[in-house]
Amino acid sequence: MADLFPITLLSLQVSMLATLISLLIGLPLGTVLALGKFPVRSFLLSIINTGMALPPVVVGLFVAMMLWRSGPLGDFRLIYTPVAIIIAQTIIAAPVVTGLTAAALQQLNPRLRLQLYGLGASRTQMVLALWREARLPLLAALMAGFGSVISEVGASMMVGGNIRGQTRVLTTAIVLETSKGEFERAIALSVFLLTITFLVNWALTIIQQRGRS
Amino acid sequence: MTALIEVRDLLVRREKQTVLEIEHLAVQKGEVLAVVGPNGAGKSTLFLTLARLLKHERGTIHFNGTESMSTLEYRRRIALVLQEPLLLDASVRENAAVGLGFRGIPKAESDRRAGHWLERMGVAHLADRSARRLSGGESQRVSLARAFVLEPELLLLDEPFTALDAPTRARLLEDLKSVLAETSTTTIFITHDLREAERLGTRMAVMLKGRIHQTGEPREVFAHPADVQVAEFLGTTLG
């Protein structure tokens, strides 16, 4: 279990970075989908909502094909690197963050926007005020995004390759130990995975609940 | 005397239906114009159009004699109070100061101004309380303080008392009347309640089916309705 620390650190680094990138994509995109008025809005929302249930192995397959040495992005030599896992996990988490952001903002009273404009808010100030107003469900969206990637195994395995010391994360390590019949090690890793997931979500929950006035 | 706001030949259509058609409407500085009419008369459409929250298809809206003002600049010279208080999930003080924040007023000054108006609206003791824990009447008082704190040139009120019980409504109406008299804030007050209109308005406009049928001092309008429809709405007879 000497490699437990680097595996855990890599899991956290990869999943947190993927969640952060998903937030940078999902928060503005979800806002546009929630507040915008354009012809294909409902269609795009349906795509995002479908994307929330994307099977990680399908994402893994797609990203692997893209990054494969002979694939369109093969020249970047990213397959079986942590970057490949981050890309795959971002594709998994971004629809979750986007969809839940849109849902959070759509739950607000639509007349609130009129009221904010009527009080002299610019468009940016209006959006910031709405984000602040929906901060509890937005943090829940962030937690759901993180939860969807820290726990996935299919994509990480397919694009990371579970290479010891390089791309092995907690979930892929659990799969490996189970396949070897090393159940004690697998259970220990599982407990560790659950513990860090709990700790991260606990920290986010504290921030979320502190936001309640 | 220059009108603060003057509407000419205004046409608003929604889903290809004409919902508002106003030949002329002017509100002088310091005046409180009560716009009355039944549900569906187009009062709220007028309200949203005057707040530049709804685009009009035709016509002009002059503010202080000019039409060439950006929407943001225009909105920062007015304030609006809607039927629902629509307070943010923050303290009462923060809510009262939100419009000042949008205008980049420093926090110390905005807190002081918000404090003054919360006091004036009788809710200063609630300043540190969460806006989520207020009664309907208290919320609407905060909403009014949030508007007055901006010292707007034009105050737009859209049925602000509708959701309140009768005694709360009566008290708030009296307080609002005295604040308006004291500040001489030019106000357009949308309501379907004739007693409220009579109580608060220095002038009254009767709106039916998207058109203004009559404007005048409330007493005058009640005594001499311009046509049968106005008389019917007011429950009087043509005189």
C-alpha cells in the first residue's frame, strides 16, 4: 500500500481539475440555456440532459479514439496520460454541471430578472445576482459534477490505461486489485475512496450551508 | 412645464396581437399618476414598456425631453416595485442597498442610505434579519425602501399592495402617500383597485383593452366619465 498516497493524490488532482474545467464551461453554458431565448434552446437542453447520463465507457471510447496514436489528436501523444483522464472526466462532468446550473437558475422566479434590471443592474450584474441567489443549488451542481468523476472507472481505465505510478487512480486500482482477487486491498482502497469523496463533499456542504442566510 | 415622461403613438404587440396602443400620455414632475383598469387591460404591459423591459413596435417615450438615452442609463434613473417583493436571499439591509451596489456606490454610503430608508419605511429594526423571514407587509416595505433609496426620478409601482391583507395594505398605502408627498417623487402607480388609485393618485388614467380612455384628477374622472366603458368600469353613470 506504499503507493496509496500518490494514487489518491492523482485521483484528487485529476477529478478536481476536471470538475473545475466543467464549472468554467457549465456555469456560463447553463446560464445561457436557462436565461436565453433562442430557437434551439429546448433541443440543446435535451442534449445536455442526455449528456448528464453519459456512460463513462462511451466517453472513454470516444476520447480514446480521438487521442489514439493514429487518431485525429494522436500527435499530441496524450493517450495513457493524466491529461487524457482529465479530458474524459471533463466530458462526463460538464453536462452534469451545465444541466444542474440551468435547472437551478430556472427555478428562480422569472420576474426576479425584471426586478434586478429595474433596479439598474447591467446584464453582468443581473447574472451575478442570480448566481448568488441560486448559490445553494449551484454548489450542489458542483458536488454532483465532482461525484460523477471521482467515482467513474470506465473512462479512466480506457484513456489512462491504469499505469502504475502514472495514470493509476483509486477506481482503476480497485478494479485491478479485485481482478487479482486481492479483496482486502480493494476494500481498503474503496474505503479510502469513499472517505475522500465524503471529505470533499463535506467541505463543499459546509461552504454551501454557510451561504444560507 | 416639461413632462418627465411623455409617450406618443405607442404600439406594443405580443404574439401578433396589439396589447397596447396609446396616442398620448404625459406625466409631469412630482405627479402621481394612477393607472387603473380591469385585469387584462394592458396595465402591466404599459408598466414593462415604460421600464424599458419590453420593446415597443412603434412610438416614442421621451424622458426629460429626450429619447436618446441608453437602456441602462434610463433604468438607473427610475426604480420599480412589483406586486411580489422579489427580495434576494440576503439580509434586509443588503436587499435595500442592492440597487446602490449596481451603481457602484461605496458600501458605507449605501448602508447609511439603506438604513435611512428602512427607518422611513418602518422596518429599520429588521435590517439584520434574513429577507426570507419577513411577512408580506414587511417584505413590501423593504421593496419600497429598496426603490426609494435610489432617489429615482420616476418610480413605477405595479400593484404593490395586491398580495397584502386589508389592514396591512391600508397602513402601507398611508405611509407611501406621505413619503411621496414628502419627496415629490414622480410616480406611475398601476392598480385595479379604484380606492387605492383615488387615495394615492394626483391624477388618474383609465385603461381599457390596451387604450387609455380618460385621464384627469380622480374626482373629475369619477364625476364625469368620458364614455360608457369608463363609466361601467368605475361603476358610475355618464354625467
